[in-house]
Amino acid sequence: MAKKVGYRCGECGWQTAKWVGRCGECQAWGTVEEETARGGVNVASAGAVSAPAVPIGQVKAEVAHARGTGVPELDRVLGGGLVPGAVVLLAGEPGIGKSTLLLEAAAKIARQQTVLYITGEESAAQVRVRADRIGAIQDQLYLAAETDLSALVTHVEKVQPDLLIVDSVQTIGSAQATGVPGGVTQVREVAGNLVRLAKERGMSTVLVGHVTKEGSIAGPRTLEHLVDVVLHFEGDRHSRLRMVRAIKNRYGPVDEVGCFDLHEGGIEGIADASGLFVSHRAEPVPGTCVTVTLEGTRPLPAEVQALVARTEAQQPRRSSSGLDTYRVTMVLAVLERRLNAKLGGCDVFTATVGGIKLSDPAVDLSVMLAVASAAGDKALPPGLIVMGEVGLAGELRPVRDVRRRLSEAARLGFTRALVPAGSLDAGKRKNGERSLVPVGGRSTSFLPGFDVVEADNVWDALTHVT
């Protein structure tokens, strides 16, 4: 006979001895459910197996190879393409362009494979109008408007698709679960059945998900654990630039990013995104500094802008856009303490250009120099690019893949770089090999016409650029 052993949150897994309306870990309401066990121990009875166990060397690995989608920027983020049987969750704000991207990818895949597109948010006629606008009409691209899970499974059985797209998972409901579509229980039930269906049929599946006001994926946290790949679709509604970022990928690298241009005729990948996040002006302006961030394997030059203005308010404002607020606050504290900058009576605004979001620690030095340049109303030298992590003691710490970043900067026409001491030697020195770059603030030629200056701390860095 089953006996009660406690309660568990269906979203984060938090356990408690008695029922509560609100999870004590993730603070979600209505997600704590009763757990049962038989004799205090979960015992599963023997059942049928889908396939006999075989030695790992006899498993055919070919079936797990990725197949390209026909959209190179999307393939970059996926790690080569879609793997048969894999389940991908594409999350983003409503109206950001998720459906347009997937419809265009579906049309290209449908040239060689069968694709089933299930829409639960729009009518089939509305999707057809968008397909006509972006040129996504293919004979093997099937479309159905459904909000019931059992009807969706029926369409899969009839069409036998190689790729299934569900837009969106929050609109699909199941009669086997309580609650309304989009609720915690419904989303978990629907997603679990779709994952099981994809694995049984070897069918690639893409689920569209929405995000909350806080920017996290709507629905239970278990949704992210169930799927194989989680992609975030980002962008500013007032800009045409869109970015797809991988935050989980069982078949490829994470933190990879794909850049897209969303326009009236559809969405196109941007193969060379360098230069999109840098202002192009004839003369340098105080309060601007260019760095190179690394998104996966792609180096992207990005411009950091700062504005320092006197204020009579008792609490000066500290505002940032596109930057990690915590790291910006830390850099400002180092700037005041180690370089004696007087920012206490000033509002400080920092932002990136082009809507890119920078979380790379290598951006610290560019934020510091941009604020110092704005505070002193003195522009940094033209053609300069900086990168480095700033420590609380004012030291500069090397960052990874400096050579790749510098090569990209040189390709775009930059002529000088400021990096932490020892950056070019990291991971490159062999037995008996001498240092490639002298330390102590002296410069060396990294490439013809491109000089690299090393600095040990923030004081040396500021000295060499002023």
C-alpha cells in the first residue's frame, strides 16, 4: 500500500514534509505536489524494453549525426544542425521573430525532408500569409493548427515527419493533466509526451517557448532538463538585429551565438557580424572604448560607451544597458579606490552599441577606460582596442583566446591593443621557449602594423592610453 513520504516542487525539485502553497526554493505558487512511495522505497516492476542492450562499440553512431537546416547561423548555434530524435527548445519574447526563423528553416529543410509545423497561436491562414511573404512554400512542409496533444499525435502518425515544430508548447493542452494550457502541470505533461514521441520515432522536434518578464523561460524548470538543446532568441524590438544564443546543448558547444537580420522579407543570417556593434565616426569621442568579446568561437568587436555627469541628487544614478550591472559597479569601485576617481557626486551611465549584451569578464577594462575617458572629457587614442579582467586589487587578469581576438581586431583595421601582462604567452610557451612579448608596459608588434601593449594593473593601463 502506498504511503505518503512528503511533497516535492514540480518546478525545481525542492522537498518538504508538509504541503505548502508556495515553494520555499523557487518561490513558485501551486507547484508543490504530494509524493508517494511503496514501503518507503520506489520499486519499478519489470517491463518491455524498446531495444536490447548491446556493447557500446556496436551502437551505430551515424544516426546521431547532425543534419544541416539550410540556415548557417542556426547550424552554428546548434553545433552543425538538428540531430534525429533531438528536442530543441527555442525561447524568446513574443513577437521577437521566433516563428519567422523557424518557418524559414522549415521551408529549407522541406526541400529534402518532411516537416510538420503545428501552430497553436495562429490560424493556418495567418501562417500561410507569412510563408508567402518570406517565400517559405514547399510541398513537403505540412501545416496544422491544433491546441490538443492527442490531435497533434494523430497528425504526426499520418504525416510521418522528419522534423516536428510546435509553436508554442504553452498553447498545447492534454486531457491527461489538470489545469489550463500553459500551466505548470500541462506544460510538463505535454513536453514529456513530445520528448517521448521524438525519441521513439527518431524525429527532430523544435518546441517554441515564451519567456517571463524576468527573462527566464516560462513554465516548469523541468522543461529545460527534458529537452536536449535550449536556445534563447534575443533582440531589441526597435532594431532589426536578432541573436540566437545556446545555453544548453548536448550535441555541441554552448554559449555559441548566431546573428540575424529581421526585415519585411523574412530573416537572414549575418555571416560576418564584426562591425555591427561598433560606432563608425571620423574622430574619437570621450567616453567610448572598443573591446573584443568572445561568443562561443566567434570574436565580436563591441563598443562600450559611458557618460559621467554631475548631479545634485543625494543618490547618484548608476545605470547600465547591455552590461553586467554587478561587474560595472565593481569596476566603478576599483576606479574610485585605486585611481582616485571622483565619481561620488556624478551620475554614471554605461551602455553597449547595437543592442549586444556583454557578460565576458574581458569587458571590464573597456568599461573602466570608457568611464575614465568620460570623467576626464578626454578621448582615447584612435585605433585602440582593449581587453582584460579587472581584479579588486586593481590588477589586470589575462583572458582566454587573446590571439584570436587580436587577429579579428587587426582585420577590422585597429592598429593598437592594450592587454593584461602575459596574455599572449598563456598556453603558448613550450619547454625552453622565451616569452613572445616583453612585460612591464612595453609594446611589441603582434602583426605588421599592429602593436600590443601589456599592463600589469589599472594604473599602468590608464597611463599607456593617456
